[in-house]
Amino acid sequence: MLGFVIAVPGVDWYIKKYHSLQEQQLLLENHRLTRQWNKTQQQLQLLSTQLDSLNWKDDHHYRALLDLPPLPAEMREAGVGGSKRADEGNENIPLISGSFELLNKLNHKLTVALQSFEQIEEATHKKNQMLATRPAIQPINNRDLTTLHLTFGTRLHPIFNSYMDHKGLDLSARFGTPVYSTADGRVSMAYHSGSYGNVVFIDHGFGFETRYAHLQKFAVKAGNFVKRGEVIGYVGNTGISVAPHLHYEVYFQDKAVNPIHFFQRDLKPSEYQKIIQSPISKP
């Protein structure tokens, strides 16, 4: 009886002091899972920081280059809607609840970022189309060019001997020199005109149109789609012309503009400055 009286409180003390083997295993597993969860939360926080950095570049670089306004901060930071929380039932466990909240925010930010990148991709495609359809090269290669006459605007007509409006530039070259489309576009007309002679009109879209006159012969016909640098005809002396040359015009929104400002790709900056300061230039 004395031994029993002594053993009962001893066993009770031991149970309170030391956990059972099963409890000890559960405690070890709990510690392991807690460490893993903390590590996962740190990774989520790192991903969130990296995504914030990417969003900043998106707003201040990518969207700015494409003339797109930055997305409002409230759009990027807004919480995820819905009545049922992903961490329902875990509100009393701060570690789990906080991780689920961070994961929800990260998921929302990622969704908005993907939508922004889709918009950027669409704007980039349109920008590339605009660049491809903007006149950007000379219609005659520099090595084939004899003389470039910079008489855009009013000039003394060599045949009629009177001052007349001259809406383009004259590029002298030998008979049969290839003439290139200066941008992507569709041939709207290719016909013989009394004044232009054999002439090609190309509609480039986005308000741009180019015209190539006095051709010897055509290499395209109306309705053809042409790429920048594609041969569309050959230098001739048809129509009202006194020597083999190409008369080249650029129109933007139905208004003639000086084609010289679209030749930069073929010229060094110093050559471009020299050419626009001289009435007549020989390459």
C-alpha cells in the first residue's frame, strides 16, 4: 500500500514531465513542418518582392516605351474577391493564415501582371507594324544614285520654265536601276500617267503613302503586298521628264512631306546634316 501511494504521484509527475513516445514524435514532426512553412513563407515574400520589381519596370520602362499609361497602384494591390477564404479554418494559426493571405495577394498581382504583359505584347505588335509601314530607306541604293536633287516645294520647272509646286525629290540614276519600296504596304495603283509616266502608289497604312514616278517598267501591280526593300520598278524617263530619274513622294494623312526626313537609315548623322543643308547633293 505504501508503495502504491508513492508510485501514483510518481507516475503522474512522470507523465506531466515527459511526453509519450507518440507525442514526442508528433512534436518533432510539428517542428519540422513549422520550419518548412517558415521557409515557404520566406520564398513567397521573395517572390512578391521580385514581382513588385518587375511591375515597377513594367510601368516605368516597358509601358512608357509604348506610350501606355502605368497601371493604377490600387489595381495591382487590390485583394482577391470571393466570400470563401483559402485559409478558412486556420484563422487562429497566424503562421498559416498569414501565408495564405500572402499567397492570395501574390496570385492577384501575378494575374494583373500577366494581363499587363498581354497588353504590352499587343501594343508591341502594333508598334512593329507601324515601324515596318513607315518609309525609312531611300528608294534607290546609294551606290546606284548619281544625283539627289533636294528641290522639295516650289521650284522652276525645267520644261515649263515657270515656278511650280514640287511635292517630292528627284533621284537621278541610270536606266533600269532598281527602285525599292521604302516600307511595307499594298500597291494601290500602278499605271501610266501623262505627267508621272509609269507610276506606283503604295498605301502603307497608318496615314502613310509613297509614290514612285517616271519608271521605265513595273515590277508590281495593283493589289500586291510589298515589303520594305522589295523591287517595285526600274528607273526610266517616262511622262514629263528630261532625263532618267525617279520622282519620289511621301504623303502623311494626305499631305506631302519632304522625303529627305525618311532617309536617315541610309546616312550617317554627319551625312544627313550635310545633305539637308545643301540644295543639291551627290553621294
